[in-house]
Amino acid sequence: MSENMLKSTETTRSTNMAKRRALILSHARNVIANEGFDALKLRDLAARAGITVPTIYNLIGGKSDILALIIEDLITRLEVVHESARYGNVENVFEAQIDTRLELFAKDESYYRAAYIAGDRIGLFEQSSPSGLYARSLRLTTSSCKKATEAGLLCGHISSEQLGRQIYGCYRLARQDWVNGYHDLKALRKQALTGVFLSLAADAKPAFHKRLMGRLAAFR
């Protein structure tokens, strides 16, 4: 078999694998959204996708791997937003990160609620791993705080790491209230951004502090 034929075969194989992975994840999302994470059974999922259970393990893994892969897509989207943002107006960067999350949630609220409940239960967001989903999300807020300090917006009396943890904690609390059905996405946004702006204001230089107070006034 020629080298070109080998490459063509490998490309076709990779394409087919990607299609099957996407099909598995699509069916998994539907089950989680409509019936909850406990209803996700690999044998049923294989039947829906027209494949075998070993194929699911080979392509993705078990239930927790499926859930992690789906939620990791959200984190990846946020990282793209983060990298493309301009830091002259740091409050807009945090706002963009939160709005990106909410845009995704709004497309399928029942799914994301179920996914976060299941993720918390199986330890998907545990805080000890330096490469886990929690650590990756936290790095986004910490990096934004560092950029704000470098841009002369923050005094630097509070470390970027401490400020980043506080800001991400504000978002997580607001998200959890939404997951538990205590409020809607509009209230999630207001609660999260209020926490973000108040946290930044604690270390903001005068001009930036004034800007943040103006943003907070809109939430009264």
C-alpha cells in the first residue's frame, strides 16, 4: 500500500472515530438533560449510538469520562474568550467570561444543571488536582487579575492568586444557586458580576475603583 493510501486510510479512520465520539456525546447529553446522570447507562448509550460498550470505552471511557469531556468543552470555550480578550478594560473580560458561560447554559439549562449536579457528586470539580477543571477555571480569573495589575488598574496589595480565588468563588456560588433552582440565569449574572466587581474594587486604584462603582450602580 502506498504512502498516500496509508495517509488516506488513517484520515478516514480518524474522521470516523471523531463522528462516533460526537454521536456518543450527543446521545449522552440528551439522556443527562432529560433523565439525569443516573439514567446514563453505557449499554443503553451504546444501543442508541449503534455501537458496542467496548467501543465507548475505547473512544471515550466510562460515565465520568463522558461527563468530564462534555464539561471540558465549556472550559475550552472560556479559554478561547480569555486569550482573545483585551485587558485595558478588565471588567469587560470577566463579564465576557460569565456571559459565555450563560450563553451556553441558556441553550440547554436542564442539561447543564444535571451535568453540574453530577459533576459535583463524582468529584469532577475537586480542587486538589493542578490540571483539573477547577484549576483550569481558576487560572483564568487569576491570569485576568495579573493582567489588571500589570495594566496599572489594581494596587497589588492583594495577590492575584487570592483575588482570583475570591472572584471565582463568587461565580461558583452564583452558579450553584442557579443549579439548585434558586434563581434564573439573569439573577446568576447579576449575583456573579456583583461579586466580581466588589472583589476587584477591594484592590482597585482610584480611577478603576470609580469605574467599578459605576458598573455596580447598574445592579441596584
